[in-house]
Amino acid sequence: MDTPTALWNLTAGALIGMAYIVGLIFIVGIVYRIYLYLSTPAPLPIATTPAPTTVPGAAARVAGDVFLFQNLLKYDKPLWIGSWLFHVGLALILLRHLRYVLYPVPGWVIDLQTIGMYAGFLFPIPALYLLWRRFALKRTLYVSGIPDFGALVLLAAIAGSGILMKYAAHVYLVDVKAFVIGLLTFHPVAPPAQPVFIVHFLLVLALMLYFPFSKLMHAGGIFFSPTRYQPYKTLERRYVNPWDP
Amino acid sequence: MASILPIPDLIEDATAKLTCYPSKEKDLKQIDLPLARVPDWQHKAIEKFAEMLRKYKSLQVYMDICARCGACADKCQFFLGTGDPNNMPVARAELMRSVYRRYFTPEGRMFGAAVGAYDFDEAMLHKWYTYFYQCSECHRCAVFCPYGVDTAEITMAAREIMASIGVSTKYITEVIAKVYQTGNNLGIPPPAWIDNCKFLEEELKAETGKDIRLPVDEEGAEVLLVAPSADNFANTDTMMAYGILFYALGVSWTTSTYCNEGGNFGLFLNYANLKKVNRRIVDAARRLKVKRIIWGECGHAWRAGILTDTLNGPLDFLEVPHPIHICQYTAAMLKRGAFKLDKSANDDVLVTYHDPCQPARAGQLLEEPREIIRASCNKFVEMRADTIRERTFCCGAGNGLLTDEIMPIRMAGGKPRAEACRATGADVLATPCAICKAQLPEVMKHWKVDVRISGVHDLLVKAIVL
């Protein structure tokens, strides 16, 4: 075996090992945090009023928060546009990436390909807007730390390396898919030998490693905000405090 | 629409020196708190923090999920009024999050300051003591937060942690001690309460010519009214209004000298006192064998009031078990046509309405007070849309800030309300909250707004034809 091949094998092995370790941390971390949110009691009714008075009403309020960012939509339009496009872009990009994971590729994933690509190209715009806003407003600059900038820079870098692969440093879909499915089925094969792909993949691993320990947990935590998911039922039935019934 | 006050430039430490007086030993003795800073206080505080995280989903989730987007930053009256960055809700909460990260997250333990994780040391405790007592737990930030993060939950937890290691404020602990001694926040002893009621009955006789009663400790009355003690002492028009209201309805009612206060300062300190202060209401209702409890014109009383069934219930010994606010009761009576009203009695004034934070943002009480005012007054004007209803501004003294040593904070915090009121040109600002009624006259005087502060029922009874 010549030196470059040995080096590549070593790199591929390291990547695969890292992917499994990070994947494990990602899953265990998220499951643990969600379990924490689920299992921690909410002792008192604290719905922010005016609040829905029924459970379906409260569910609709949370759905409005998750899909429409309704408080921002009502009261902070520029931030709403930036953050909503940012998140919708992310969602489309993630869905589009299902084609690297699923076999056979479902029709709706294929249908998403074009819009998913546009979302990928345009994603840096809201990401850069949010980054700019963080610097431009003295208020947000004051409360922003390394993790706040870091998360945005990381996402922008992932998007950048992804776009680069489409144009400057092409990677074959088949190779990517073999690699990803290999990982998922525990029969790992070497990744495509393309530096930009390796960088893209490493950045994603970094994001996954960071996710459960960071504010990115708002993705799961938004479902557990008592001021939003609690209906206001004080006049109907007794709310029981689990640790002081 | 531009903010009611221009968003200020950040002025670091603008209010860093404005702290409340610390508690006195004589008060702490009565409310089950350590008399001085406990030994090993840092460790004890972190233990208490861990306990709070286990007990409160809100705290656990709100420590984690804030994205620091800043949607709340310019929404707090104390930031708008002072420019101190630590009065931005997000920054206030970060004071607690930085300690959370340091002791409860792996990245904070590993990377410390680089990820915004800081020790709970003397300097941090001092920041907590300063800025968690410059928050009126008014919930306004929660209305603008994309996840509904409510700084009130964070401030309440921080205050409970501090109280557990012997750090609290004189005003709050003094008031709670008074409640346990006398039954009310102002420390009015039972004979004085009875005297005041007698005196007000004479006033009512002189004004109306009728024998309108303000009953005290009357067993078997239908209604126990828990009004703020300030209504008996300072806002006497509101106290007399309750009398006229029940007289007009022909409903028997009573106040209690064991519990002549709904306002619950335990809410500003810790769970144990919140529960204990509120218990008096239920005990008084049992002793007097009433059928229902009605909460008077008091914001924090209602905040604690809606928790009564949870804290001190079940209330199934009452015919009407759930908490009822006097505005809900009156509005329901209005709908039934129970009063004969002559609105023109209030024609001499233009009236506006100030939503107290707790009824508006925590107590679902937005329509009823307006229905009462509209039924009683021809001339009613709302303040700017972004300063009323769930977007109302705190009067600037809620949740234990109604104390003179932090007067600059109170006046700065009251400014958005003052400016919104000024813009209406109203003669009377009606509000159903004793703290607002104590704070707003000073705020309006300070910012030179010519308006009289009134209760909601004061206006109603002026229009009632007896």
C-alpha cells in the first residue's frame, strides 16, 4: 500500500469513527434533554394571557409558534422575515437531503429537489442578515457571545461548502449515498474522496455535536414552554401541582 | 409604529447602584428565612438552583432555549426608562443563565467564560440582587418572545434561591411579616379596620342617604371579599364602591379581619410564603362559612388568586369553587341587567383604562374592566394599542418594587405608561390594582401628566342609580 492510500484509509476510518461517536452523542444528548423537559413538572398554571381556554386551542397556539413564529410575526416584522426564511430554508434543505439517505427516493423528495436547491443557494441571505443584525443592534451585540455567532457561522459554512460541491467541486450522488447508507446500516464504506465533501461532513458533525448542549435546543424546547402550551382553565378545574398536591 | 419611548442607548451600569434595602432580622424571623447569609452560601445556592430546576419545567426550559434574538430587549419598561443593558429581559435572564451554564452544563464546566458561564461569586450575587429586584415580573417580555420565555419565572426562581441563602429585601419581607401579624399588607390591626369601615359607612350615608354597610367578620354572608387593604385605608372610594355594588345587588357580603388582604407578597419571594399567605383566604372563607370568595381590585392578588385552588385547594367546600375577580362578577351582573345606570354621571371626565400586568398577562382579565367602564362612562378613550391589553406597561412598581429607596427605577419604569396616558388627554385613569393606584399618582406627578387615578368600581358606582 502506498502512502497516500494508507493516509486516505486512515482518514476514512477516522471520519467513520467520528460519525458514530458524534451520532451517539447527538441522539443521547437530544433524547436526554427532551426527557428532561418532559419529566420536569410544571407546578403552577402560568399561561400568558389572553390564552386559549381549551387543549386544542393551546395546541394551535404552539403550532402557531412552531410554524409561523407568531409573536415575531405580530410584533417584529424584520426579525420575523429573517428568521422565518432562515428556518424554512433549513427545513427545505434538510428535506432535500433525504435523497442521500432514502432508497428508493420517494416521489415527494424528488419533487422537492428544485425548491430545495434554491433554498440552499438563498439560505446564506437570511443567515447573513441574522448575523448582521446581531452585530448591528447594540442590544443584540450586548447579549451575543461566541456560541451565538458560532452557531450562525457554522451553519453558513455548511451551506457554503454545500453550494461549492454543486458547482466547483462536484461529488457523485452515488458515492455520497453509498457512504451515508453504509453508515446508517452499520456497513460503513469510505466517503467520496473529495476534500469539500469531507469539510462539509465534518462541519455537520460539529453542528450535531454542538446541538444538544446549546440554544439550538429551542428546536425541541419550543414544545415545552408552559406559558404557551398551557390552556387557561382556572375557572374549570383544579390544576394539580405534582410535588405539592 | 415607533416605540412609545425612543429605544435608549445602552448605558452600562446605569442603575447598578440602585438596590433595595436588605431585610431586617425581626421580619425574617417570622417568615422562616435565614436571619443572615448562610455559611457556605455559594454551595447552598447552587443546591437550591438544582432543586428549582427539578421542580419547574419553565425554569429548566427557559434556561436552555433562549436564542438571544433580542425580540424582548426593548420591551421592558425598566430598560426603556433607564438604558441599563441588564434591564433588557434577555440580559437579566442571562445573569441566571451564566450561572446555570457554569454549574449545570458540560460546555460551561469545560469552557467557562468562553461560552458565557460564570461563577456564582459575591459580584454575581450582587448583580442578581440588584437586577432581579429591578424586574417587576410583569410578563411583558413573554408576549414578544417567540418561545414565550417569561422572565417572571426566572426572576421568581432567582429571588427564591437568594432568599434561601439569606438574601432578600426589607420591603417584601416586612410586608409578609405584617400579613402574618395583622392579616394585611399595611399592618392595619382589626379594631382599626372595623373603625375605618364604620367611618366609611357614615360617609356613604352622608353621600347617598342610604344605610349602605361595609360588613366585617359576618358569618354566613354569601360573599367573602378579599380586597387590598389599601382600599380600606387609602383608596377608600373603591372600598365604598364595593359597599354600593353589593347594596345595589342585595347580596350579603363581608370582609375578614383575619384575612383583609388579597395581595400576596409571597409571590415575590418564595413558594412557601406564597402558599402560606394565600391559605389565609381559604381559612377565612371556611370560618365565615361563605358561599364564594371574590377577589377585589388588586393585581397580584388575582395572580395568586388563580393559583388558590392549586395551592390551597380543593375549594369544593364553596358553592362557587373557582376564584372570581370582582370585575368578572360585576361584568356578569351587568349582562344580566342587574344595575340601573346613568352614564351621564361620569360626563365630567374623559376616562382611560390601565391594564395592570398580572390581570392582563396572567389572569385573562382584559374585557371585563372595559365592559364596566363602557357601561358607566360616555367618554372612554383607550391608550395606544401597543401600550394596552397584553402589551400594557407595568406601572413601574409591581412585585415588590413599591419602595422608596429605588424611586429613580420606579419613575423610569413608569414613564412609558405616563407618556401613553398623556397622549390621550384623559382626566381619569382607572385601574383595578392597589399597587398601580399607589405608584401611578407619583409617576404622573413626576412626569407632569395631569390625570387622576381611580378604581374601576369607583366609576361604576358613580353611575349606579340607587
